[in-house]
Amino acid sequence: MSAPMMVVALLGIFGVPGWLLWKGENYRRMSARGIRAWRGGVVGYGFSLLGVAALLLLPPYLWPPANPWIAALISGGLLLGPVAGAALGAATTREQ
């Protein structure tokens, strides 16, 4: 794993949960769009954890040696899931 992939993986492991905890402190003062984005980020992080765990449980002989996509999905999956969930949550909010 290269250095940028390691930084992305560490941000996914420690940065995203820290950001979600920090944003969750102001849950009662958030707008409806902020609440939906926060919930989408939490749900997206949960789904990305399941996906990364499934990839890590694959036997090594199924990983092609020259395929960088598996490593990119493992390191970047924990960042892309919450971002996609937060974007989807914020986009589906109806203003009243």
C-alpha cells in the first residue's frame, strides 16, 4: 500500500468517525437538511464498513497481483461511503 493510500485509509478509519461525532454534538441545532446529511453519513459509513470487511475476508488468491482496484476500494471505501450517504441524505430532504 502506497503512502497516499495509507493516508486515505487512516482518514477513513479515524477521520470520518471523528467528524461524525463532532457533527453529532450539534444534532438538535441542525437544520432538517443537516440532520439528513448526518444520518446519511452514518448509514453510509456502516455500509462501507460492511463492504470493506467483505473485501478483507476474500482469500488472497482471488486478489489479482497487478490489480490496484482492490487496494483502492479497501483504502478509499471508508471515505466514499459516508460522503455518498451524506450527499444522498441532503439531496432527498424536503423543505417545509
